Amino acid sequence: MAERTISEILEALARIETNVRTIAKNSADHEARLRELELKSGKRMDAIILAAISAVIVGVIGYAIGKLF
């Protein structure tokens, strides 16, 4: 009976180990995805700021050319 209990415990331990490995693998994948999403919003903001600065510069240049001619 003790051998049966020990073998059941070992089987359960093997299943737990498999589950822990799967969870660790999945969490690494989720972490990579989250980092990618975090960077994506930063890139969008950079693009918006660049577009605003470009519009201001083009406006200033256009105004200056308009005053010259």
C-alpha cells in the first residue's frame, strides 16, 4: 500500500512539473507580447509628435516664403 501511495505521489509530481513548465513557457510568451504592445504605443506617439513638428516647420517656411514674395 505504501508503494502505491508513493507511486501516485510521483505521478502527481510529474504532472505538476509538466504543468509548471507549460505555465513558464506561456508566461514568457505573454511577457514578450506585452513588451511589444507597450513599445507600439510609444512609436505611435513618436509619429504623432514628428508629424506635428513637421507641420509647424512647413508652416513657418511657407509663411517666410510668402513674406519674401
